[in-house]
Amino acid sequence: MSGLANKKILLGVTGGIACYKSAVLLRALQSAGAEVRVVMTPAAQAFVTPLTFQALSGHPVYTELLDPAQEAAMDHISLARWADLVMIAPATADFMARVATGQANDLLATLCLATETQIVLAPAMNRQMWLNSATQDNLQRLIQRGYLCWGPDDGAQACGETGPGRMLEPEALCQLVENYFSPGTLQGVKVLITAGATREPIDPVRYVGNRSSGKMGYAVAESMRDLGAEVTLVSGPTALTSPSKITTIQVETAAEMYSSVMAHVDNCDIFIAVAAVADYRPNHIASNKIKKNKEILALELVKNPDILAEVAAKNDPPFTVGFAAETDQVEQYADEKRRRKQLDMIAANRVGSRVGGFESDQNALLLLWQDGREELPMMEKSYLAQRLAERIAKQFHARN
């Protein structure tokens, strides 16, 4: 049976040059077994005619909010209830802004307000529009309301520029829809993940730390959960809410994270070390606040245990994934770390740049494993985590 048999997909098409990809996406969804209905905004019709989608789908295309003929066949409320999934592809900056503010000034925006089913955005726009803080604010607002965002991809754009903003290819979007409806590929697999930074106290007030926000680690935990895994998350201090359906253990220091990991690692199948663990800690912790009465304050630092290396060195280690944050020679240093610590995979990213890395909502990763590599371009950490989780699942099953 096809992966999307008996699934009802409402495909929303908004006004961008990527509309032509939506026609290919429609055929891909149908080939996978889905029943598809198409809703187009007025701007979308300036790029591709409704007749194109009608001919491909074999069904009328919905374009008007209060069209008497269409309302008689299936009114907009019934259409909103009909779908098992609503996919907006392409999702333009204008459309995201309108639904983020709750507008209902065309049929597609109204359906987004009226439906209780999952809504997925497949963004497509100029790179600068995508990176603009207004677009990113709208995206975060929609994600907080439960929207999913698949993409965008990075590459050449119709405007002649290169960067993030391309709609994902139809085949990739269709596969993501199939994954959404399929039983998790990690069903029954136990995953242990570390996230966030550690804090190494200097005195009761101060600590040695780093700029990790924990966003990537939390996103990876959620993505592994969505693939069906039973996830335990060991988290340093963050401003993030503990993910649902995930066992979260809060720690502060590297020693506490080490103890928690070692207490759980023998019961896991996959270990993913996303946390930015402090390499060193103060040798002596002052019992009282250190007063500012010296021009120079010297701290003696001692090395913290290497959690990742110790896990990978166990007699029967789990599938072990490390992270490498580098400022230069990213691939060389990351692969050296992978080989030295005998990791199954390493995810490397460049930090210190204007976009991505610590504290950012976006990142890019270079994945390395024995005889293999994959580059994941700059994108939202939530979607990046999905791509990473899918690769980890593939390599995990291949090893086993």
C-alpha cells in the first residue's frame, strides 16, 4: 500500500515563483496515494492558473472565499474539516505575516483559522526576506501556535542571489509528509541526549560558562521523539520549556551532567552529545563572594571529564553522535575529533559568524561518519534537527 493511502491533503498555494514546484508536489502526493485538494491565493494565480492544478488533481480548485458555486459543493468550513494535513507550499513572507496576525482576508488564510488539523509551511522567498527579523518573528509566533516549518533550503534563487529561501524540492516535501503519517522509524529505540551549557561556579555568585542556549539540543530531542524514540534529555540551565513526552533531567555543572549521563547510558541505544560542556572548571570554589579588590584575579582551572569520549569508549557503546563547534577548519577539526573519540557520527558547525551558531534560531551542520558526509545548509534549528534525526536513524539502522 502506498505511504499516503487514504490521506487527505489540502495543498495551499501562495504567490511566489516556486508555484511551479507545487504542481510537481501535487503529482508526487497523488502518486504516494493521497487525495489532494488545492486552494490558491489571488497572488498565486498570477504565476500559475487554477486550470493547471485542476487538470493535475482532477478536482476543482478553490480560489474564492464566498464563491456561490464552490460553497455549494464544499463550503470553506467543510473544506477546513476535510483535510488530514494542510500544507502551504510555497508559503510566502506575506502569507506568513497575514496568518501570524490572524487575518482572514482570503480563502486560504480563513481555512488556516478554521482548521484543527496540522498546518505545515514550506517557505519560499528571497534570502533577505527570509532572514529579516519580521519574517523570523512571524515564524516563531506560528511555530508556538503549533505550525510546522519544513525548509527553506539554501541555494540559487530566481532573483539571482544565493542563500536560504528556496522551497524544498517536491520529492523532499512528499517524503516529509509520508514521515509525518508513518510510524516512527525509531519506535522502541531509547535515546539519551545532552543539551545546553554547563555552569562551573567560581563563588556563590559567578560561574564559568558559554553562550549555548540549548535550542539545538532541545530541537534534536523533539525530533527524535517524533521518530518514535523514547527520549531522555539531560539539560544544563536554559530558558527553554521542557519538551512534552520527554524525560528531562536538569543539571548545572559538568560533573552533574557526567553523573546523570553515566547513570542512564547503559540503558540507551543512541547517545547524542549536543551540550556545550565546559572543558574546565575552577579548582577551588570560594565559599563567599569574591570582592573586587584586585586588579588581576587568577583562576586555576582543572579539566572536566570528557563525557562523550567515555561513552564512546565503553565496552558495548550506544550509537554515539558528537557535536563540534569550530571557528575555522571546521571539517578537518571535526573529523579529527570523530576519529580520536571513535564516534559513529559527528555534527560540525561554524560558530562566531553573523548567522547561525550559539543563541541563534538558525544553524547549518556538516555531518561526518565513516566513509560518508552530508551538508545541511543554514535553516531553522527545528527543521535542521529533523534532518539530523533522520540521518542518525538511517546510520543507526545501517550499523545494526
